[in-house]
Amino acid sequence: MEGFLNLRLVPWLRRLITRLLAIIPAIIAVIFFGQAGTAKLLIFSQVILSLQLSFAVVPLVIFTSDRSKMGEFVNPRWLKVLAWITAAVIAVLNAYLLVLRFETG
């Protein structure tokens, strides 16, 4: 992001700022919800990350399978098949997770 936003910070200051920004939500969760709430929040965050995984994997497979973009580094056919199978398994498992969640209430 530093290069994209054209910001120039010394490395120690950049690390300090990003670490503080990352720890503040965790401190707030511990203060307001305690240990049990923090554990639930951690599980919830992992579920959200798993649901978002398909939105990262599918474009990645499409991009790395495109010869015009990747040139000589394009995925071979066997890897494309394996990647699409993996993407499908992730999507199916996430759909199954959602169905189980809404069935049990």
C-alpha cells in the first residue's frame, strides 16, 4: 500500500502504526466481551474468512490459467483441473456450512 498511496514512512514507524491498528480491535473485544466472547469472535472471524476464500481462489485460478496474462508461466492442464476441483470443493464445503447453519438455527 505504501507505494500505491505514495506514502513514505520509515519502516519502524510503519510497523508500529500497522501493529497498533491491528491490536486495537482485539483489545476492545477483550475489554467488552471477555475471554468467552473473544473465543466466539475468533471462531466467527474464521468462518467469515472461509466464506471469503472462494472469492479469492476462483479469480486466482482464472488469472493463472490465462495464457495472455501468464505467458510461459500459465498453469499446465493438470494443474488447472486440480485447481478447479479444489475451488469447487471449497465452494461446496462453504455452501454446506451455510446450509447447516441455517437448518440448526
